[in-house]
Amino acid sequence: MKINGWTILFHPLFDDQWQQLLNLVKSLRSRLSQEDFVQHPQVKLFKALTVGIEEKIPNEPLASYFAPQKPLDKYSRLKKMGLPNRYRLFFKVFPQQKAIVILWLGFPRKDERPTAPIGAKSLRDAEALAPFGVRRKTKASAACTREEEGDKKDCYRVFAKMVKKGQFPLSLKDIIDSDNGQES
């Protein structure tokens, strides 16, 4: 997709997250009333991501408010601006090529024990929906709803590990050559 002169691409990791969320939202649309649908957390997340990708990021992709601190300063992230608390949308801007690659949606890691997220029909569905972090409240999960700053499961630490492992090439050519860039 092209917005404000910027070509927007999805990295396969984000494309998988996007497709899962899109499929969930489609499923919810057919099962819920309009009132329940628009209030559903995953629908709100999908809307916030859509607005972020189509409006906020391409309007000013190099803005300082998208810049994380070192060692991730070669990347950008969308936080707040409609996203749920502690969610981060990581992306890489290539100004010379006028391209933005949406890399990964970081989200709060809740209790690792399997519990069915709201909207899941079974625990099998729970695995597919886990990135979207909405789970039924249980005594075990209620105590573990937010990671502490510096926690190994913090989305910045998880993203930094992925960067260190080379999952996100620094050049657009490397992303495209490795068949990692999928036009959104």
C-alpha cells in the first residue's frame, strides 16, 4: 500500500499477526451484536493498528516520538496513540526509498499457563489468539497481567533479542532479497 508517498510493507512476523487478528475480527463480526463488536478489545486493537499504519506512521514516520532509546534507535515504534496499554508496534523507516516496513506487534506477556482468550472457542484457539493478550480473568492470570520494567518478557527486550538474532535486516534490499517484505 502507498500512503503519503510512502510504500508500506509488512514483515512476515507482523503479517502473521495481522492475518490472525483480521480473521478473529471477521469471526467476531459474524458472532456478536454490533454493540458488542465495536466494544470488543480485539476489534479496538485492530482499529488502532489500522489507524496507526494508515494515518499516524505515514504522516510523519521520522518523528522523534516514534524513536525508542538505544540500542533500538535504528528502529521506530508506535506506542499509545490508540493502542492498548503496553502494546508497541515496531517498524523500520527507509527514508531514501520512501518505504516503511511494519516489523512486529509487541504486546504484554501474561501468565504463560494456557487460558482461553475471550473470543476463543477452545484452548487450541487460545494459541492462535495469544498475541492479542485478552484472556479470561483467573486468579492465576490476574496476578500476572503486566510485566515489570526490565522483565525478560518485556516487549522491548523481546524485540531487542529478535534484532540481535538478525530477524530484521537493516537494509530494505536485504528485507526484499530475503523475501521478507510483503506489501500490505
